[in-house]
Amino acid sequence: MEIKADKAVFTVTGTTLLTFLIASRIGIIWVLYPNVLIAIVLFVYCIRQTDKNASLLLSSAVFGVATTLTYVPIDWLFSRKVHLIFYLRSDFLADQTTPIGLILNWVVFATLTAYCYQRLAMIFRTRFMSESDSPRIGFTGTAMLAAGITSVAAAVGSTLIYAFGASYLWTWNATQVGLIPQIATVPVFVPISFLLTFLLCPYFFGVYGSFLREQHVGVAGIRCGIFMGALQFFSFLLFYAWK
């Protein structure tokens, strides 16, 4: 199961980057839906396997849904009220500020990130803690190591995705609120917020055998969505104050 799920996650990661690259060239929002369909098919296939580790991908999907549903109201605030981001295309609902296809892809992003963290934490626990009675790194240490790698991947991935979408899917800071430093047309606080958010994965999920009590993945997702939204809103206020 682990090998099949890993391959599925790698495949979905690749199709996601390809999908947003294509969308950035042709400017059609409907291109985002095939990626969601591919992700659902592969994830459901892996989740339905009888292996005992099938729950890892399922828990990541629950985290992805909870994180996205928690964050969407913040994105509505950014786009509809303060115009920090302006979406250039709509799909099913013309009056919907955030395109439905994009929201569904956010679920995919969060699922991939959660799987990355949980899988790495599992690998590191096996690698560092099963070799001797006195492991070099404890449960918290392995969780922080997994969170560090995951957060860097999330920061880089968010920069790529938002840079791909900047041509036809959205425009950052359309009302020119403050001077926002950018990386490849992406406001610098975006990758920073992803970096800081997923550094807190041990807090979101909890750590076995630690003072950080383990949490249900739904609760972890809600925590993640709240923190990401609050961090980005604080960043907006900071730039607004500099205006």
C-alpha cells in the first residue's frame, strides 16, 4: 500500500504542476478539473486497498477537506473585500469569487502536503527509533524533521502554482495596497506563510509519546486552515499599514 500510495502522490503532484502550467498558457479555468478527477481516481483506488496502511492517505484527504473549508472564508475576504487577489475566471457560479475548480484543487494540495508530512514522520520514526533502545532522535525530533521538509516543499510548491496562475487565473494586489515584495509575481508572504504554517504540523497533528497530544485529522485540518488564514491576513494588515 505504501508504495502504491507514494506513486499515486508523485503522479498527482506532477499532474497538478502540469495542469496549472497549461492553465497559465491558455487561460481556461476548466483545465483544472481533470487534475481533480485524476487525484480522486488514484486516491480512491489506493484507499480501497486492504493493506493496514491504507488509512494514511484517507486521513490526509480528510485533513485536506477540513483545511480548505476552513480557509475558503479567508480567501473570500481577501478577494471580495480587500481585493488583495482578483480572480480572472469563473466557472460554475459566475458570482462565486473563488472558482470552484480552484477550491477543489486546494483540497488536493492540502492532501498531498498532509500525506508528505505523515509519510516522512513514519519513515523517520522507523529509521531513527527502531534501531536501538536509545534512539538518537525522539518522537518530537522526527516530527519536526518531517515538518521541516514538508514546509519547504509547500513553500516552493505554492510559489510555482501561484506563479503559473498569475497570467490568466488571478492577479495579486490589483488595487495596489502597499508595496508587497514579490518572487516571480507572487507576494513574498505567500511562500513564507506556507513555510511557517506547515512547520507547525507537529502541533496540528500532535505527536505520539509527546506533550503535543495527537489530534484527529479533521481537527488538525481546522487548525491548519485557521493559522494559514490568520497569518496571511496579518501579512495583509502589515503591508496595508506601510501604504
